[in-house]
Amino acid sequence: MIRDITIGQYYQTKSVIHRLDPRVKLLGTLLFIIALFTYNNPVGYIIGIIFLCTVIKLSHVPFKFITKGLKGIILILCFTVLINLFLTPGTPIIAFWKITITYEGLAVAFSMILRLTMLIMGSSIVTLTTTPNNLTDGLEKGMGFMKIFRVPVGDVAMMMSIALRFIPILLEETDRIMKAQLARGADFESGNIVKKAKALVPVLVPLFVSAFRRAGDLAMAMEARCYRGGDGRTKMKPLVYKKRDAIAYIILFTFVIVSIWLGRWSVITDFFRSIYMNLFGCPL
Amino acid sequence: MPLILDHVCQIYNADTETPVKALDDVNLVIPEGQFIGVIGHTGSGKSTLIQHMNGLILPTSGSVYFNGRDITDKDFDKKELRKHVGLVFQYPEHQLFETDVFEDVCFGPKNMGMSKKETELAAFEALRKVSFPEDLYYASVFELSGGQKRRAAIAGVLAMKPDFLILDEPTAGLDPVGRCEILDMVSELHRSAGITIILVSHSMEDVAMYVERVIVMDKGRVAYDDVPREVFSHSEELEQMGLAIPEPAKITRELLKRGFDVDPGVLTSSEAADSIYKALTKNR
Ligand SMILES: Nc1ncnc2c1ncn2[C@@H]1O[C@H](COP(=O)(O)OP(=O)(O)O)[C@@H](O)[C@H]1O
Ligand SMILES: [Mg+2]
């Protein structure tokens, strides 16, 4: 039951996307998200969707795994859409009682759906194709420049990797404790919200106890192996860029530039037009 | 009210690239009154099997019948089933959550809808049956020793007055004395209260002395289902499944091979001693 949660879940299979350096994937997600929010015409979205579909296809992850992540945000999605649909001023299409739906509202709502689903799917791809360890390694290396601002990057990376490692363990533990209490006649489904919340006490108390016990054990084990902090630790498998990563970077940058150019063409031309206006005092 | 498993299969992670066939066509009849041992190597599907017996996991295919009714039916009352079939999980002490032992033991019967008086009587009776020290009835569950916690947790299930009691590796992680005590206690429950017991273990030695029927699990299948004597006569096959047969049985079998006239079916050390003594005196 609880195992259906897929946040930070890795899908084991072999693919180019799996083999890519995590830094490529992380930067790729960041750029992809930035690009998404610059589009203001359908061409941008179409290129974005084609790019996303190609990556999904290459990753060999079944499509339904990628859409699983969407279930979690469906409420937020509906909410955003409704707000935008009803509250955007502009030319009305339908108007009855106090509700008006405008052209602009429809357009904003539609692009919001596209942006959010593509954002979630894009970031799911990264977590589905990268092991948590690799992900933190990528972050640690990618964020290495933060060290000059005295950010303890190594420690933060260690904390993150521990946290990520504990998610599946705690989920499994929750599953086990829930089953154990079910066997003692606990009932998590029926009743109102107060009753349901109360029914969780027999699960949460043992869960916390075990989380603390595990954390204590882990700290002890790390200390016993002379862990002194994240700085200057070497890796068994250091991240090294390969040829495929270079190719991926080229494809990535081409995609970002082309899609932003085409997806936001009017804005860019407007920008140059306004510069021209300011310089020469007359329209282009 | 026998418990019947009919062609039960269980596949975990069926929708991924790495499905796990945890149970493969299991057919069992568990009549009332038996003392059954379930043994198998780690990962052979023991825990999965017993969770089918009180409806915590529903079979991927096949059916489970209790009292002549299919427990996968929509209108089947699982709570009622769990009242009759008590399941003690591995490391049951991890499920304790109430402020004191007595309260925790009351959790099960309370869920079963017993009145306050009935609940408390049931709790007292259960704690007495597991010979829990009386001066600790109202101690905090976190102050107890490992063996005491386990007794308290077993009492928590026993207090629901089940007809079937299933224990998943009740001796795991206990010292030899604690193991004997728990096993003696379980066997006493069977003898005096006539409860049907299913004892899961990965150690033959635990099981051999107590049970009247052994079910051997191997890779999700029932490899053997017979009286201990018969099962242990397949020593080579058992060893291939990663199961060591009890030491006394091993020694007599070895002696038999070397031409001594010993009984091949011995299980306990005293039986082995008798048989070896007889063989030696006869030769003289
Ligand atoms: N909830 C689960 N999800 C996925 N796989 C599982 C789950 N529970 C058990 N398994 C797998 O099923 C197999 C049988 O496990 P289990 O029944 O726990 O064996 P045992 O109790 O004999 O050690 C193992 O390969 C295990 O990894
Ligand atoms: Mg097990």
C-alpha cells in the first residue's frame, strides 16, 4: 500500500540515460525547467514535448512509472488551473452568474497544465534513472564551487545521501508496522478524519522509535569507521565525464537555445525592437 | 475451521522489470489443533506465505479459504479473520507503542470490540500465558529486555484469543536461553490451550523437537510437507536448499553410512544417544 509512493525512486534497467553523468542530468533538468517557463507560444511546447518523449523513450522506463509522480500533484494542478481559468482578466468567452472564462484564462490554464506536468515528468526521469548515490555525487561535484562561500558541500551531500538511503527503509518499516497493527485489528480506513489520524498513532510511535534507533546505530557505525566530516573524502568511483556526456551537453544546449528561440520568438524580437526604438527613436 | 490455501501465487513488483515470484502454486490445508513448523532459507517465501493466512496480502492468483469462505471476497470481514488467525510478526517488539505493557496488550482485544472488562481480563490472561513477570505489567515498554519485549508483543496477539497462532521467527535475535524459553512457551500454549500453532523458522533445530508437521519452503514452493521424521530423511536435498538438518540427525545418518546399525529417523539428541548406544551394544 505505502510502497506505491515513488518519490526519489530508482527504476533499474539499462539505458543511455541511466549511464549519463548525473551532472548532465541535473543541469539538464534545471535548463529544461527554465526553458519551460519561458515559452509563450505552442512551438516551444511542441519542441519541449518532443524532447521529453525522446528522453523517456531512450530511458527505457515504462511510461506509467513516469506518470505515477503526477498523482501526487493532481490537486495542486486542478487548483492552479481553476484559479487561472476564472481569475484571468481579458476577453470573455463564457459568462454566467459570477463566473467568466476568458480567452487569456484558457490559454494560461492550458500552458500551466503543460508546464507542471512536463516539469514533474522531467524531474521524475532524473530520479528514476539515477541511483540516489550518484545523484548526491553529482550534486556534490556540481555544487563544488559553493565551497568558496564556506558552504559545507561535502557534509550536505552526506546528509542528503543518508536521507535518500533512509526513504525506502522507512517506507518498508512503515509497511511492516502497519501490517503488524492490522494483524492486531487496527483499522486505518474507516471513520472520519479525526479517527483516521488517531489510528496512525500505533504506526507513528514505533516508526519514530525505530528511526531514532537506526540513526543512532548509523552514527555509531560511522564513528567507528573514523568519519570526520565530508571534506576531502575520496570516492571509490569518482565521476568522470565521458564522450557521451559531451554529446549530451551539446544536444541539451542546442535544445534549450532552439526551443527558447522559437518558443519565445516574439519576446526576443520585441526586445530587439524596443532597443532599436530607444536607439533610433523610430519603429523598426 | 480449517485454513486452506488453494493454488496460491504471489508476485511482487509484477509491473517492473524485476518481478519476484515469492509464492509459486502453494497448496496447503491447515486443520485445527496441529503444531506446524514452516522452515526455509531466507527469501524462500515463509513470511509471504503466512501473511496470506490472515489476509494481510491477497494472492496474485489462487484463493485462501477460511471456515469455508473465500477471504478474497469483497464482503469478507477481514477483522473477523484476524481475530481467529493471530499473526506475530518477526521482531514483534517493534510494534509496541503504548505507554505501558498492559495498555499495549489491550490494543488488540479493544480493536476486536471487546468490552473494557473483557479486554482487561484477556490481557491479564495473555500476559500470564506468556509468563511475563508480574511486576512489569505496568512498566514502560522501552524499559524491557529483548526477551521481555517479545513476550509482551506475543501476548498482544494472544489477547485476541485466536484459534490459530502464527509466529514468524519468534526466536530471531535472542540468546540460546531466551530461544528455548520462547519455544517452550509456544509449545505449552499448544498443549494446554489447544491453539493451532504455525511456527516459522529458518533453523531446523528450533523446529525439530516441537512440531508434528514440517512444511519446507524452497524458492516459493512447498518442497516437503510431512512429519519431521520423513522430512529430515531427505538430508541431501535439504542441504541443497541451504538448510542444515539437526545435528543429532546428521550424526546418526553419518554413522549409518559407515555401517553402524542406527535408526535413521532420530531427531533429538537423546534419541540419537539411545540409538547409538543400542547399535554399539548389539555389535558387541
Ligand atoms: N513487500 C515486498 N516487495 C517486494 N518483494 C518482496 C516483498 N516482501 C518480500 N519480497 C521478496 O519475496 C521473497 C520472499 O520473501 P519472504 O517471504 O520475506 O521470505 P522469508 O520470510 O522466507 O525470508 C524475497 O525474495 C523477498 O525479497
Ligand atoms: Mg521472513
